[in-house]
Amino acid sequence: MSFNNQFQNGIVILGAGNVATHLSIALKNAGLEIKCVYSKTIEAAKKLALKVDSHYANDIEHIPVEADLYIIAVKDEIIEEIVKHIKLKYGIIIHTAGSISIDVFKERFENYGVFYPLQTFSKNREIDFSVVPICLEASNKILENKLFDLAKRLSRNVSIVDSDKRKKLHLAAVFACNFTNHMYSVATEILKDTDLSFEFLKPLIDETAQKAIDSDPGLAQTGPAVRNDQNVIQEHLEMLKDYPEFEKIYKFVSESIYKLNKKKN
Amino acid sequence: MSFNNQFQNGIVILGAGNVATHLSIALKNAGLEIKCVYSKTIEAAKKLALKVDSHYANDIEHIPVEADLYIIAVKDEIIEEIVKHIKLKYGIIIHTAGSISIDVFKERFENYGVFYPLQTFSKNREIDFSVVPICLEASNKILENKLFDLAKRLSRNVSIVDSDKRKKLHLAAVFACNFTNHMYSVATEILKDTDLSFEFLKPLIDETAQKAIDSDPGLAQTGPAVRNDQNVIQEHLEMLKDYPEFEKIYKFVSESIYKLNKKKN
């Protein structure tokens, strides 16, 4: 049986946000048929449906019941609600969330799984899906193989990762992506007091990331915290006194840098 | 007068660490003569001196007094000591530190300045100096022009930045580089509990940095904190209970993400 025949009755995408958008486009580009895009917001459903030549729905009752694959790519807190109300005849149902256990499906379904693309998606940025790590989990081995074949059509980087490990990976990703991005944001806020542009920091941000990618982070820590240079640290804390949140972050991150480095050396 | 003639009596580099190494090499590549490398550690002085065809010294008394330019590129806490003891006849003296005021020179010298390359340097990584922002400050206008010409030989990105602004830039850089790198390190530590490799996070780290470089950070914040998704946040804090420092960072960074985003929207 050829690959496409496995999903000849098409795919339903639940959600029209960043992950749903990028994943739908990647699936379509890989030759899969998106049968329907569902979103509570009809405009969002329509917009994504247009991009992937699909029908769309904003009422869960109007989702076709005979598709082969249902992909839930919505905010974590809405997944349970969708799982409770969706109707399907024989299809596979999966979600794309880092933090939600595969067990969310077990009461209502037999063939279910998780398809977690570990990347930060923005609607207006293109993503090279072929290098995005995809972490899979499935309710049985046959389905695992099926999802693996599907994922391999999108990415060279596919792994089987169970729910506990996936949650740790998601937690690590929160530090590596969301918290890192916040460090950039704080830097921007600090520069607002001056006429210096964020442009100044771009070569530094790029090199810091490339250094971690090329070797291992933490080994190459620099700056006042790792040297425990209290003159600079105290002056920085004083400069942050009008930003109590940033001051706290500065203090605790500096302490943590120093302690982690001491533990390593 | 040609550019090289301005520094025909050569340059003395004080320090043999990351900044001293990259800066010396960039200066030599730009056609300048490094006359002497000074470091308290004779091996370090010798090693760098070999790279830039220079003499070396580990006793401050042995540094030539008739060079045209003295560049102090040592740890912040040693700058004052060097400023106190160095002897020079007519040369210019500058330091490369983000956090040290230009005033450190004013009691002993007339022609002094700051030459701050805003980048994270590691000895074993090549740096494209032509894109490194160089922030200059000088004790007088003639010297400012001289340093500007010199800096322009190394980088396309040269600005005049006074000590107050430079200190804010350095503080912003601590967040954008050192703290960001620590977020990567924490992610590595979290993955140590699993058999998952840090490789998983590399496409994410790259994309997070490129997103900030291509647009503005903070606008594009994603993840549980910005949504104030307490289910995920509480589960993550629970997962971090064996790492009290990381737990504190998670809590305060999450709060700060939420507050900063609310302020913006």
C-alpha cells in the first residue's frame, strides 16, 4: 500500500494558529490532503483553509467524521474539550502539544498519538520543516509506524519520545526559547532608556546562539556572574532598581550561573 | 598623514584573554603592529605574542614606554591596578570594558579612551570582526577621530557611546548573552534526566535567535507564561522541585513575561 493511500480519506486540522498553520502547509507540501480546517474563529479557519485547499468549519459538529487523521493543534487548555466532543468513525486522532499526556485520548479512542514538532512557529515566518525535530508517541506499534512514516515525509529528524520525556523536553524548550526570548526583551527594555537601538545586540545574540549550537552551552559562560564580579553585579542591580522584575531575574540568574559553574568545575 | 603612521610606534596589548586575543589578531590583520603583549601569566603572553608577531612581557615594568597605543583588555577588576602602575611617554591609553567608566584614566593621563567591542569572544571560535559593534569614547575630539579611524579599519559598525550609555548597553548584553546562555545551560541540565540529547533543542535555539534578529523580540513571545497557562506552569514548577535555583528562575521569568506582555498590549 502506498503512503498516500494510508491517508486517502484526508486529514482534519483542529486549530488555525501557528502550529496548525505551519503543519498543514508542510503536510500539503508533502502531498497529503487537508480535508477540513476547524477553528472556533471562522475567519481563522477560512484563512488557513484557503492556504491548503481545504474545507473549513467553526462548529465541531460540522467536522467530517470519515477522515483518516485528526490533528489537534490548539492551545493546551482546549485540547480536553475537543477530545470530549469530536466525533469520528475510524480515524486516528493525535495532538501536537509538548505538555499534554497521550492519556488525554484513552477513554474515548483506540488509535491515538502525539506528534510534537519542537520548534517556535510564527505565522509570518517560514520554517524549514525538514530540520524540525518531531517527537512521536502512539497507542500501539502499528500506529507508531504509520505516524513515523508520515513524520518522515516532513522532517529528517523524527524520534519516538514518551509523554514523560516529552514533558521534560517541553520544559527544556521553555527555557531555551521562551525564557531566552524574554532575555532579549529585557535587553530591549533596558535600551529604551537610551537612544541606542536593539541593532547593537544582534551580532551578540547570533554569536551566543551559534556558540551553543556548535559546542555545548554552559561550558563557555562569560560575564560578571560566572566570575562572581560583585562590583559589576551590584552596579547592575542598582541600574535595575526601577524594574523590580528584571532586578529579581538578574539576581537569581546570576546566582544560578555562579552555582552551576562551581558545580561543573 | 597616512593611517599607519599614526600608530607607527606600535600597539601594546595588556591582557591575553579572549578579548585581547581576538582584538590583537584583528588589529594585526588590519596592518597594525603589535609591539608587546603583556600578561601576568607568561605562557599566555607568549602564546598570543606568537600569533601576532610581537614581543611579550609578564612584568609591567618591562612594557615599552614609547608605544603609540596601549589597550587594556583584562578582567574589569584588574584595570585600575594596571592604570595605576603602567608607564608611558606619550601614547594613548584605552580599555575595552563595558562596565568601567572612562574616568578610570583621568587622574594619570590626558589622551585616553574606551574601545568596547560588543561581542562574546571565545579563543577557539573565529569572529567576523567586521560586523562587531565597536563603542568608542575619548577624552578629546582629536583622539575620538583617531580611535574612530582605527575602529573603522576593524569594523563597519562603529559608534560613539558615552560611559553611562555603554554601561546600559553592557547590562543589556548581560541579559542577551550571559543570561540567554544560562537558559541554554538550564535546558541541558533538565535533559540530563532523560536520554534525550541537547541536539533536539538546536533548531529551536537557532530559530528563536533568528526571529529576534529579523524582527523585534518580545512581540513574538510564545509559551505557557505569556498565556498565563497555570496548568502547565504549575506542572513545570513541580518538575523543577529538585532544582531550587531553576525553580526560582522559572517562577520569576514567567511572571515577568506575563507582566511585560500585559504592559505592551
